[in-house]
Amino acid sequence: MLRIKVVGTGIHVPERVETAEQLASRIGRSAEWIRTRTGVGERRIADRPLEEMGASAARQALGDGPPPDVIVNVSTTPIQLIPDTSVFIQHALGYDGIPSFSIHATCLSFLVGLHTVGSLVHSGGYNRALLVSTETGTPFRDLAEAESAALLGDGAAAAVIERTPEGEESALLDFRMRTWPTGRDMAEFRGGGIRAQPWLPQHDPNDFLFRMKGTRIYRLAKGRLAELLFPMIAEAGLTPDSVDWVVPHQMSGPGVEAFVEAGFRRARLINLVNRFGNCIAASLPMALHEMAHRPECRRGDTIVLAGTGAGVSVACALLRW
Amino acid sequence: MLRIKVVGTGIHVPERVETAEQLASRIGRSAEWIRTRTGVGERRIADRPLEEMGASAARQALGDGPPPDVIVNVSTTPIQLIPDTSVFIQHALGYDGIPSFSIHATCLSFLVGLHTVGSLVHSGGYNRALLVSTETGTPFRDLAEAESAALLGDGAAAAVIERTPEGEESALLDFRMRTWPTGRDMAEFRGGGIRAQPWLPQHDPNDFLFRMKGTRIYRLAKGRLAELLFPMIAEAGLTPDSVDWVVPHQMSGPGVEAFVEAGFRRARLINLVNRFGNCIAASLPMALHEMAHRPECRRGDTIVLAGTGAGVSVACALLRW
């Protein structure tokens, strides 16, 4: 158990909207197909640099409080390879001198960051940590792969973590994760590294697009995640219908809806897929921000955070708000 | 203080050697200039995939012990953007199901990883963590920028961290870091992300090469690092000549030599620049492996780890072996 408390959250979604109707003809499907298959009614399209989106969400999460003493970028989309994106987010926030680095676990980056940076805060390495996820999947959509192209959207979210004050019970109660490299080709962006170097004549332009075998990844991940999630809540003395909130990675409409089929309460399941699509690592903290602003949300509530990512990885956590 | 112990280290250097003499004509300088300016007599050139280099170092670090319960890639060079490199390292090791992710802080990735993953181990999140740095800077050298092209080399290194057993005193005693985005253009690779998309007509091929303003970064980083390092060792009751080992990032020959000028003992300063150049994030754990195999190295020794990275970031740590 890590004695940490999420003291602030923030979100930034671009103003520009792309509806299922607007996208349909570009991917050779109907708007109805998009809505049914992916659950995405509309998504946002980035209209500002990635670091400014992240900084906007971060400012909201920081509120009137002091600056953070560490800034951790927990995103998949990089601005450039060197320096890492955390440096640009710090600059966009107008800070200088704050230790900054990045954690990359694809769609699970925020959840892995919450555990990892939570450990740093719990053990006294830092006192006020800023986590920022900022993603623009739009330019990397493969319009020939209708399903993933219809899922991806742009957005940013942030959270500020501090040690839990004496007498309060906020905590990261549990965290579980597994990674299965047998699924490493199920969700890929092959560019951006040593494998697909754009100046080499044999490079394939498709290497610079996101490709996903959605059905295969869903089948693998659903079972694997259940194997982690149900023992975790049972060991905490909880049942699906006694968990106060479920805040999943917004992988797809059916992917989020699967939590209802598994017995969690729809009224306490945060589902932003229809409005924003899958914003990669930003999806989960965007949903956490939404939960934090629901009138029913109270300190002490139990929250299941869960998701899947390329790798294939699955992870879940139990947070006491 | 984190009660962690480095229980194993490993290294992999490619067999293929490129000497200063072989590189000289390609960068329009003499071998003598390379040796004097950068301290690099020769470097290694990768002849195997990045993940196999990392797996080779990891196997040595793991030794006869059990598999790790988390694998963290702490490197700058990615294989591809999605999934992150940790997944490919796990696959090359023949494992499946071990949680894996990446930490990116450019040349400081291993040091940030030691602190971050050390916190996870200290606080009980994991019991046996594998950190792997694997780097191939060679394809990203800008031969028109003689200094950085003469510095970069390829290599990999790994370390395994466990909680310190009762009765032993191994620990990460201190860690300090600062990041100054005012220096974000001093060391850059502008490709690999949203900024320089290779399929756009306006992209610049130079964006896919590493560029460094060596003199500016050295001047900024040297003073900033001193401001962190000397208070850290003084607060621990140490002086430069009483520290048992100095294990720096191998930024350059003069960069490593600066620790002697600052009063640390040359005989206890690990300098691999002449043999291997600057292997980005792998440099520091390569030097740690070298230290661990010196006959004078004993459990209980005090070790200064220190370095600079793109950002500009500076960091230092005090480790009791």
C-alpha cells in the first residue's frame, strides 16, 4: 500500500471536433458502423502543440497550489526523441529547474506512472508529483484500418500526487500488471526508433501509422485482465457491485462496456469513448478527472483503475480516493 | 534512503570496433583531434538487434538467480514507438508475463531508473527488478558535427535490484536531480515524434540525426551538477577524496576527467570513454559493471553516480554498495 493522495486533476480537450459522420467516408464505413463497432460518436483533433495541451491540463491539476517538485510525462506520443517530452511540458508551464522524465507503457503509461511515481512520493523521494498524459493519435491514424482509425482521438489530462496527510486514508491499495510479448505485434507503431529509419530506401510509409489487431488484442487482454482484477478486489474484501467507481482506459465502447457485463455498476463506470474516443494514455486520467467531478464522488471511495496496452500489457489498481 | 541492493550487473559490447583513425576522415578531423577533444580512442558498432544486446547484458546481470518480477527499459534509443522497448527485451530473454515498461531521461535514464525503480522495490511493489540500458547511437550520428559524431558508441548494460537483506547496509542513500528546459535545444534529436514527421514534404533529414552544442551543454551542466553533488556528499559526511568510487555518465573524456579536477581520486573514477565512447544511457551502468568487477570493490563502499542529459538535466546519487 502506498500512502498517496491525488490532490488535483486536470483535463484539456481540443476545441475542434470530428464526428463519426465526418470520418465515415474517409475510412469507407458508415457513421452507424463507427458508433456500433467502436462506440465513438466524435473525437477531438489537436489544434495546439502537444506540450501546450499537457500544460493546460497540468495547470488545472496544480490549481492554486505550489509548483510540483517533479514532472513526469506519462504519454505515448513524443514531441521528439531527445529531449523527452517532460522537458517541453515543463517549459510550457514556465518552470525551470524541476526534475523531469518520461514513463512509457503505451496506453498504460498513466497507470504505471501512478504506481511508479506513487512509490517515489510514498518513500519520500518527492513531495508533490505532477503526472501529465498528452496525446495526439490523429496524424498516426491508418485510414485503411477502419477500426483503429475510428477509435483514436486527441486529448490531455494531468494529476498531482502528494503523500496522504496523517489521519486521512487516501492510498494506492494495490497494483497488478503483466506483459505478454507474444502479443507484441497486436498493436504497433513500427517507426520512431531504430527499426524503421525514414531515410533508408527500404522504409515502409505504413511503419509510421498505428496498426492494431483489435479483435485479437481484446480477446487476449480481456481474459488476462480478469485474472488480475477479480482476485485483487476479492482480496480487498470488495465485489464488483460494491466498488464505488470504475475508471478504465477508454480502449473502445465495447471494451469499457465489458466492465458492466462483469458485474460492475454502469452508473459508477466512467465511459468517455462516445465523446472523445481512445486518447491513448490520456484516456485513463481524463476519466479520473471526470470521476473526481461527479457530485457523488467522495474521499474514501474505492476506485478500480484498469486497462490494456500494446505489448500486450494488462494492469489494474485499487485506489482509495 | 532506499534500502535496495544491486545484486547483479551485466554488460554487452558489440565485437565490431571503429577506431579514431577509421572515423577521422569521415568527419573531416584527425585521429589526434578526436582523441584530444573527445577522449574516444575507439567505439563499438552494433552488430545485433538492440533487444538482443540488452538481453545479453541482462542475462549476465541475472546470473543464476530467478527471473525478475519487473523489466524496465532505461534507454534513449527505441526499437519502435509502440510497443516500448521493454517488451522486446522481455521477448529476447524468453520470458512472458513479466510487467515491463520504459523510463526515458536520455543519458540519465539508468540513474533516474535506479531511483524510481528503487522506490518501487523499497516500498514493496516489486522484489527483483531488472534495469536494462541498450543503445545504438551510431546510425543517428551527424558526420557533419564532428564532436558528437566522434563521441557516440554502441553498448548495453543491465543491473538487478533487490531489497537489502536484514543486517546488510546496501542502500541508495541520496538522489538529486534538476532539469533546465532553457537548455532543451543544446542536445536534440528532433525526429521520432510529432514534430518531425518523415512523410511530410517539409521534413528536414537532419531532424533524424543527433545534434549537440557540446561546449554550451558542458558549461551549463558542470556548474549545475556541482551545486547538487558537493552538498550531497558533504551532508553524508564525505569529501571528494573519501568517496570510494565515482561512476559517472561517460559524456566525454574531458567530462569524466572533470571529477579529478574537482578532487575525486583518479584511481577510483571509472572512465571507459577511451574504449567505448559515450553509449548514451548505457554508459553509466557499463561503468557500474566495471566498478563491480574491480578487485578493490567491496560491499559497503560509497559510490557517487552522476551525470548530465539532454533537457538539460543533471543528476547525482550516493549509493552504498
